[in-house]
Amino acid sequence: MHRYRLPSLGMQVMVAMALGLALGLAARSWGDAVPWLQPSLETIGSSFIQLLKALVPPLVVTAIIASIADLGQVRNGARLAARTLMWFAITAAASVTIGLVVATIIQPGHHSSVAAAAAAPTTTGGWFDFLKGLIPSNFLGLSASTTTTDGAAKTSLSFNVLQLVVISIAVGIAAVRAGEAGRAFTDFVRSGLAIVRVVLGWVLRLVPLGTVGLFGNAVAKYGWDTLASLGTFAAAVYIGLGLVLFGLYPLLLLAKGLSPRRFFAEVWPAIQVGFVSRSSIGTLPVTEERTISLGVPRSYAAFAVPLGATTKMDGCASIYPAVAALFVAQYYGLDLGPAQYLLIGLVSVLGSAATAGVTGATVMLTLTLSTLGLPLEGAGLLLAIDPIIDMGRTAVNVAGQALVPYLVAKEEGLLDEGEAEPDGALVRA
């Protein structure tokens, strides 16, 4: 019997996106004839994301503690962490600059037909909220939220991933400082990490199926009609995202002697999953595995990628707030000078972590608008097309979260520059 090898993961996801597009268009056009199609796509996509998110807490905790233990045995562990944060800031500053230039040239606020009536978002960002969010409310990083639907209150629990990162780093450092007494604990954590990765491999086999559901549901639910009134703004955002993803990132790779072709070949499946899922946290397991496949040591990637998934967001926290802030100022006829431009850049570089655990970039946008003194109602003007914009933002976020560990590993001489692992390694992990 002949064994047939499946196409690469990237090709599988491409085919799945094409199938999702076809099914989404069918559900949107013939919804009355096939009323079950759109709910089925939504169920498939949400179930896949739910599986991925269920693995995020054990993966983040075990991976970071194990990586801290491993980095504790390396002389340049603190240097690695410092250079990772430095590159987070450098790429964020470059990205926000690109966003400001694009919005200044295109001036989307002067070319919009959106209705002027808009309400301020109910969820807004603040510096104190971000700082308080760093402090764990409990040892598990759990947070509760209550929603009311048809008069019935429903309470749900969720993990604050940024708090999980803080807890895991503290526990990892404590285990290293405990010396011999902490070794049994770190060995136990490494065993737990190995088990989590096996389960993760099973879930990642479902990536193409999840892509069909996620992309198909997005097309069926939102379509492209909502782009009509804000088409110039959407174009400005996607131009900025494209310049960062296909301009800035390749230039940085070339400057370090790395191949952009290899980077995109390995990371493209994670970028695709980020695009259709609109969740950096949900894509985290895929991003980490694809970063490791680039030759980044697993111990370092397990530390840098989860940190990036909560604080490194070039799409949501740099490009988007820059373009959106200028859109709001232009729309309301307000002039911004060099000082305001500099302030937008400063907020983007320092406030990226304020978007941690939040779907979309409303928190970061309101943080930027309030810092500049611009009307928060301007954010309400953009909510109609936020899901469509969020797809591109998240794709760039994910690419940046893989890029920085790749650059740092190269700088520190840690990169395995041999042949890339085949896509099958993703599901064998």
C-alpha cells in the first residue's frame, strides 16, 4: 500500500479558506434555503477556538515555568528577556510611524460617508486599569464577568492571560531560586508540558476544519457591505498592515541575514489562523509551534511567544490606533500637531499590554483618544466594520509575535539555522 503525504499545513489552510469563502457566500446568499449552514459554520469555528483556548492556560503556565528554569541555567537569560522587550518596542514604534504616515497621506476622515451620530464605547481603556490588571486577583488568574440576557444574569469565568504570565514568571523564578528543593517541581512541570503538547498536537490537526468554520461564518455574518461607508478608512488600515507585514518585517529579517521566504513559509499557517480567528490568544499554540519550527529554541520560544501574545500587538496597538486617531481628528475637523503625533507613538509603544485579553482594539483606541483629548464617540463610528478590520490586525499581531523571538535568537547565536522542520512536526509535538 502507498502512503500519501498530506499537503503542507499552509496549503491545507488555504484550501480551507477557499471552502469557507464559498460556504459563507452560499449562506449569505441562500440563507432561507439553507438556514442550517451559517449556524453550523459558527459552531464549527467557535468550537475550534474553544478547544485552543482551553489549552492556553496549561500551555502558558507549564511552558513559561519550564523556560524560566531552562533560562536560569543560561548566562544570558536576563539579556534574552531584555532584548525581547527592546524589540517589542522597536517594532511597535516603527509600526505606529507607518500608520501615522499612511493616515496623513490618505486622510480617511475626510473621505467618509459614515453617519455622524455615534455613541461612546461602553468599554474604555485607562492606564490605571492596565496597571491594576497586572496584579493577579487570585493564584489562578481567574476573572469573572456577569452578563444579563432577557432578564437572566449569567456569570462566566475566564483566565486573564497577562496575569497568568506574571504568575508563571514569578513561580518559575522562585523554583530556580529554591535550588535543589525546586528541582522536583520543575521536573513535574516539564512532564506536564510534554503531556499538554501531545494534546495540542491532536487539536492542531483540526486547524483546516476550524478555518472553514471561522472564515465561512465571518463571510456569512459580516460580508463586505459594511465597508461601503468606511471604505477609505478600511483601505488605510489594510495598507498600513500590509506595509508592516510585507515591508517592515522582511527588511528587519534581511538586516539580520535571515530569509523572509523561510520566515513566511513557516509562520504563514499561524498568520492564517490569526486572520480567521481574530484572537492572538487563541492562535498562541500555533504561533509557538511555528516559531520553534524556525529554529528558535523551545525553551526561549515558550517564554517569548506567550509574552508577545499578551503585550506585542503591532496591528491592534500600533497601526490601528494611529490610523483611527487621525481618522477621528480629521472627521471632527481637529488639527493635530507634531506633539500629538509623538504622543500617539508613545501611547502605542507603552500601552500595547492594555489590549491583553481583549478581543478587538477598542480598549487601545479609547486609551489613545482619551490621552489626546479626542471625542470617544469617534471610536463608535468605527465599530460597524471592526470585525473585518480585526482580521487583518490579528494576522499582523501573530506575525510580530513570531518575528521578535526569531530576531533575538539570531542575535544571541541560539538559532538552529538548519533545514526547517516539515509541517508534520506541528502535529507530532
